[in-house]
Amino acid sequence: MMNSVNKFTEYYVTNPFEVLSAIKDEILSINVSEALPATLDAVKNSVLTRAYTERNVNIPAMLAEEESKIQY
């Protein structure tokens, strides 16, 4: 099924499932902790808004500032 030709596999030069299979050991798992809801709220409500609306924003500094506001 994964190697069957369809509109998704035709889009790529190489079969995406073969590529994912080849690099699967390099893909890290998601780290889910009690801080996840607060982190997602910060990203959704502040980080994305600031990144797209503030001119010349220093992204690393802004991320550090927002991270310091998260209550763990």
C-alpha cells in the first residue's frame, strides 16, 4: 500500500515512505510533559503573533522572554 503509485507519491521525486524509513532513527520523539499545554498556549497566543507583527523582532530573544513567562 505505501509503495503504490498515487497523487501523493507522484509529487515527490523519491518515494516519501522510503525516505522516512531510511531516516526514521534520526527523527526524535515528541517530549510531552506537564508543561505542554502552557507551552502551546504561549505559542498560539503570543509567539506567533509577535513573530508576524513586530518589525525586526529578535526571535531567539523573544522566545527566551516568552519561555520565562511559562508557569511550569
